[in-house]
Amino acid sequence: MLKKEYEILYEFAKAPWKKFTEREIKQAAKKKSESYVYNTLKKFSKDGILIEQKAGNVTLYSLNINSNKACTYAGFCSEYAAWNKKYIPYADLEKIAQNTPYFNIFIITGSYALGTQKKESDIDIVLITEDCIDTKKIYADLRYMCEMNIPQIHLYVFKKSEYFGMLLDKKANYGKETAHNNLLLFGGEDYYRIIAEAIKNGFNG
């Protein structure tokens, strides 16, 4: 995948429940060439990564979230974006990941995901695990490391079913917040599978 293509697809990965017009994607991805955006959208549609549909005189595009291929591509785009931020202390976060083998998905959220962090800001991270994992054990194993890190790491751990439930809850919650504001370091494909199931059950962002 070319970098320009990645930048277009990443817009869909950031809001996999949303439908976009060609103009909206062109503006969001900051592309000047209308023909390049058009041809890229058509290519992804032909490959089954995007869904193309007519709404009156407008063509709408959305991520084909029920496709394994689309989840893989979206996961790749999100992880690529997450690993290319100059201000993220990756070495610190890799130590966290290396000290617990029990997570499936590793998300940066909060101000560091937005790029609005300050010198005194904590790093908010979310780990999502299989339902059989004892999340209290993960907290216990990582608590000291997170508290002593500079900047301090604020850890959240959810089981897959807990995270899925938050997405479907009508009230505002941390799960919905991370769906809108995240950098996916690990487990991008697994993350989009959860989102896909939530969308099937009524989640629309």
C-alpha cells in the first residue's frame, strides 16, 4: 500500500462506523488531487475494503467492517499511524507490553492520542484482554511500573466483553471515548473485530 493510499484509508479507520463523500475524504486526508482520491476510493471498493453506495446524486463510502480483509487493512493503518508519532515515549510503552503477555489490544488514548499533551500530562493506556484473564492481576503486575514511569502511565484494563458492553451502552463512557480518540499500538485487527460486532448491534459512534 502506498503512503498516499494509507492516508486515505486511515480516515475510514478512525471512524469505521461513518460514511464519507469523496469531498470529505479529500479534505480530511488533505489531498489536492481529486482524481487520485477518486481512483483510490474506487480501488479500495473494488478490493472489498470499502463499501460504495449511492445516496441520491452523492456516492458514499464506508469501511467494509464485516470483511476480515478490511479489518486487517484498517488495523495496519492504525498501527502504522500510532508508531509514527515523534512525541510518544515508545520505549516506556514497550516495557509495559513486554511485562504482561495477557493483552490482545494496546491503546493510547487521552491527550497523547490527540497530540495535545503537556509536560505534566499522564499517558492514558487501555489494555483489552480475553474474558478469561484476571484483569486485577494485570493491574497488580504493572501498577508500580506505571506509577514510577516518567511521564506517569495511567492504566485501564478491560475484558473484551466489558469493552463491547461499553460501546453498546447509551451513556457516555470510557469505551466510547477510546473509540473516538485512540492510537492502536498492538492488536489493531482484533480491535476492529470488536468494533464490527458492536456496529452490527447498533453502535454508530
